[in-house]
Amino acid sequence: MTGLLTFFIQPLSYAFMQRGMLAAILVGVVCAVVGTYVVLRGMAFFGDALAHAILPGVAMGYLVGGGAREPLFWWALGTAVVSSIGIGMLIRAAKMREDTAIGIVFAGMFALGIALISTVRNYTADLAHFLFGDVLAVSNADLLLIGIFGGLIIITILLFYKEFLLISFDPLLAMTLRLPVRALDYLLFILIALAVVISLQTVGVALMVAMLVTPAATAYLLTRRLPIMMVFAAILASLAGVIGLYLSYYLSIASGAAIVLTSTLFFILVWIGKILRQLWKRGTAIL
């Protein structure tokens, strides 16, 4: 019993683990809630594109700030919002297919980010944690930003819950009811952009889409009711964050990768469980 308590308590004796654990839980909850709309509307490619589109913002923040980490969040935030609005404008104004508009912005912004990063000496060491995540390097200031913007995202979703629900399931009815569908779409795009930015340090650009999609997709296997789906997704994402950090600590692997792998394992287990349950029902029905 003492050994088990030591197993769980020892990592939390370090301040960086405490901050990392709190950040992983906060980010997990926010991304899971936003991710339900991403999954329901088939916007996984949009989330992935935004995660990569913020790269030039990170590079510019690094260059302008002389290597300081504080400006990176704000530059990434500005880039994510501009990219999300740009995608929306291409879809609406230029009347392009959604995947085409996303592909154009994704490729252009990512290439610009690579070009800017390549001008930075020793960029591999300095910016690698933004590509692959470094939740254990979260500071108190980072936690404050995550808490503020995460709270704003959750409050906005609660305020516009019915409207987002309607445009996600029946956009034609939403237009018939004279809801500002275009404005609501842009608002949802911006919320996804904010979720991407606050998750940047947790799992990085490369694994960002998993935070948005995997917990929500797992919850989708368990229920079709949106409020319950959001709760399940938030719980699964939080558990993945906590378990992933413990795995990272004891196995000495990258924290972002450990969190994503744990979340993926949850999905696989739930998926297998659902298949076995269906087989059991069929077998019972035959008997």
C-alpha cells in the first residue's frame, strides 16, 4: 500500500509536475468540449490545419522577442485567429470547397513557418518543444493564460450552446430561423483556434489534432447525446493527461506523445468494447 502511494505521490513532489498535471487537465477539458463540434461537423482537417498554421506566428514571436518565450503565445494566437478567419472567407467569399480552402491556408502558412524557422540559428533546440510539446515546462504565467482563455472558450460554448447545436445538426433550419449562421461559424472557428493555441505547449503542433479529435471520438462511441458526449470527452481527456504524465515520468518518454498514446488507447478499448457488446447482443438474440 505504501509503495502504491509513493508511486502516485512522488512525481507530484515536483512543482513542474504539479503545473504540468493541472495544465494537462485544463487543456484536456477545453479541447474535449470544443472537439465534440469538430467531430460532429467533420472538421478534423480544419483543426490539424490550424495547428500547423500557427507555426509562422511562433517563429515570428521567437524572432521579434529575441528568443523569449512570453511573446510566442500572443503571436501564435493572432496567427491562429487570422488563419481561421481566412479559411472561413475562402469558403464563403471565394465559394471554395472547405477542404480546398483549408488545404491552401494549411500549406501556405506551414511553409511560411518553416521558412521563418530556418532563419533561426539552433532552431532545432529552441523551437522543438513547440512542435512536439513540453507540458512539464509550463510556468505559472502559462497556467494563467490557459485558465483565462480556456474559461472564455467554455463560457462562450455555454452561452451559444443551442445555436452551435443547431448549425451543427441542421444548418438549413438555422437559416430558416434567421440565425446568423455565418457569424456563428466564424465564432466556432475562432474557438477552435483558441483551443489549438492554449494546447500548443501540452502536445505541440505535430500532435495537436489528437487533443481535439480522439477524446471526442471516443465519447461519440459511448453516446449520441451532445451534453453527455462533452462530459465523457472531458473526463477521458483529463484521465489521458494524468496517466500520460505518469507514463512520461516513469518511462522517460515525451509527455505530449504519452498523453496522445493514452488517449488513443482509450479509443481502441472503447471501440473493441462496443464491437464485443454488439456481438454479444447478436448472440443473445439468436439464442
